Amino acid sequence: MSQSDNEDVWADSGSEASYEKNLANVEWERLQEDHGNTGYKEGIVEGKEVNMQRGFDKGYTEGLAIGQAIGRLRGLLSCQIVYYRQLLQNEEAAKELDPLFEEIDKIEVHHIYTVDHFRESGPKANYTSPQEQVKQLENKVDLMIKQVNNKYAC
């Protein structure tokens, strides 16, 4: 062998410095790319967490208001039913309110917040917002209580 054991077989002695410089540049570019990818991934995760928290906060506030409104309607009907059934001992009047109470009592989150509410492209044409659904229920309860009160002269 004509070259010494210290030398690279593929590099001549004049290009050893440029070989090391190229190797350092390649390593530097790889490190930059790795750190760039890592930073990008961390940014995506951070962005998702921030947006998820904002979405949670908005959903919590909105859901709380809807839940309170439906709970108020349920409580209002329940009081009317107890009033007719126990205080006035008017079973007939109470029975007229029972179906509406049961309807409201069976409402669950997926009845109010349908898939359309979460559609990125926007809800379909026949979509009814949670706020509008609550408004419709309020009107229905008010009307039913007035009808029963008028019918039984209360």
C-alpha cells in the first residue's frame, strides 16, 4: 500500500481539508433540518393545545348557558306539575304537563349540539342552533303553562 495508514483511501492529501469542510457542512445542514423539524412539530402541538383550550373555553361557556336554560325550563315545569298534582290535587292538569316535562327531561347534549353544529363547512340549511332550540322550548313551555292555567282557571 502506497498511502500511510492515517490517510483516507478515497481522499488525496490536498483535498483532506475540503473533505472535512464538506462533511461539516453536511452535518450542519442535517442539524439545522432536524432542529427545524423538531421546532415545527413543537409549534404544531403548541398551536393545537392553544386552539383546543380556546375551543373548550368557548364550548364550556356556551354549553353552560344552554344547560342552565334547559334546566330552568325543566324546573319550571316540575314546579307546575307539583303545584297541580299535590297542592291543587288536580291530576288532569298535571297530566297535561307531564309529556312536555318528559320531553325536556330526555334532552341530551347530542340532541342540542348536533353534527351540523360542528361542521367546518357550516351547518346545513335546516339547521337549528342550540340557542334557537332553547328559544323554541321556552315558547313551548310558556304556551303550555298558559293553556293549562287558563283551562283550569289558576
